[in-house]
Amino acid sequence: MSRETIVLDHLNGQEAAARLVAGRLEDLLIDGGGPRIGTIYRAIAERPVKGQGGMFLRTPDGPAFLRQVRGIAPGQALLVQVTGQAEPGKALPVTQKLLFKSRYAIVTPGAPGLNISRAIRDDERRDMLLQIARAERDEIGEADLGLILRSSCADAAPDVIAEDIRAMTDLAAAVLGDAEGAAEVLTEGDGPHQMAWREWSAPADIVTEAGGFDAEGVLDQIALLQTAHVSLPGSASMYVEPTRALIAVDVNTGADTSPAAGHKANIAAARELPRQLRLRGLGGQIVLDLAPMAKKDRRQFEDALRAAFRADMTETALVGWTPLGHYELQRKRDRAILEVPS
């Protein structure tokens, strides 16, 4: 029996996937019901927003906003890809830098080159992967398509990797060749079950039967996420509370009154924070109101926070300290917010 378990089920009528490590819920993907991240549109440019350096676009799923535009005229058709979850009342965030991502390969149109994940360190394996990539690229003959081989290629069979590369390059070629016309969805982003296959590549037991969330204890652990309170080792705790402007995180020492109580609580919060943000589907601006600790201990806290987020697949910028002693982060909104009825 593997240490990891992946459960594919539904939550509140939406497709969902959960990853457990030694029985503890470590990640949760839920279909938000709106346009999925990775969806590619043929969109129509509508009006520029000069003050924000962007342009509103028309898509079949509503307005989208493209940043840093140059040389695009209203009425022009262009290919864009959804990059995150839209905030309520706001346009979909999109980019012209398309990515065609699968379990083993990422195809990057307009960014030619062959790259292999740094996590694969065996020289013989890297050479073999490079040969596969070159052979597939030469066969396709698309010089403008870049290719990244992911860390999951470390143990995969060569023919499986080659097939994955072929599928992504074929999809990229088909989409790029369909750039003219009215606004249209060209390819839909991956749902939670497909994303679980794509991103969770470690050996695991797979549970696909209906009711798997209940049988594997996932629902009980999701219930703990209904409140802002998060228990930490000892008597420490933190509160994770979304507001309209930002995510506020308050760290408390509890009954521990020792001189090192604040430092210990903050280190524990740093280690737990990525997991809580993942499971709750939270992103945007995050402000940490930490327990009192000496300034000399800040470096150790930063190291613990950096190490914790290193294993997290969501892009998160550790911004730094404010004059009031708070710590700020900026996290990409790349998943649906967990909404569980109380």
C-alpha cells in the first residue's frame, strides 16, 4: 500500500480530487463551475484601458482582461489562455503566452528550446530524454514550439513520454492554426480529475469509487476547513480569514507563556500556511499578523516559510516585512475557493 492516496470524487455536485499523505489531506482540487484555468480562447479585442496598460477582450464566457498589450487594435482576433480564477464582478485574467501542459511534457509556442526538469539529475536519464525530445521535434518540424520535460519523466517509459509529447504538440499545432474567426473556446482547461493525473505523479493508491471522500475520511478533514481556526503544535493556533481586500492570518501562542512561545508559534504557522491556503483555495494578497518574536529570529522564520512554499505548486511571492511588523505574501489565484455549507 502506497503512503499516498488520491481520491477522485465529487463535492457539492462539482468534480473534485483529493491527495492524502499517510491519511492527512494535503491537497484538494475542486471544479469552480466557471471557465477552467488553461482554457484557450480565440478572443476579440474590444477596448484598451490605458491607465492599467491592458485591454478588455470578448470571449464566449464573458469579458477577459489582457495586461501589457501593444499593437492590438479593437476588433482583432487573438489567442489567449485563462491564467487564474476571476474575482467576483471582474474579468477573466488571460495571457497570450500559451502553455500546453500534460503529465510529462509542456509545449511552449513562441519560446523555442528544449529543457529538462532540474529535479532529474541522472546524466544518462537526461541524455535519453533529450534524444526523445529531439526526435519528436524533428519529426514534427515545428521550430517555433519549445518543449519542457517535467520531473515525472524520471521514471516513465520512453514510449509513454514520446506519446505525451506528440499529443501536446499536435494540440498546439491545431490551436495555433485556428487563430482567425469569431470568439470561440478552442480548448477547455483540465478539470480536477485530469489535473490530479497531471500534477500528482508520485506513486499512490487511486480511489475512484463514488463516495470515496467519505470512505477515506476526506469529508471529515474538509469539515475542519469550515472555520478560520487552525490548530498548531502545542497550544498555538492561527486564524485564516478572507476579506474583500486580502487574506488575514493571525498567529497566537495560546497558553504558552515561555520566552520562545512566539517564535515557536510563528515557525509552526509558516510550515502549515501553504497547506491551509491550498486546501481553502485562497490567493491574492496575504498579510501575516505574527506572534511577538525578537527581530533576530526573523531570518529563521523566513527560511521556514521559504522551505514550506518551495514544495507548493502555486506561484507565491514572499514580499517581506511591513513597518508594523507584519509579513506580506502575494499568491496566484489558480484554484476555486472551497465553499462548504455550514
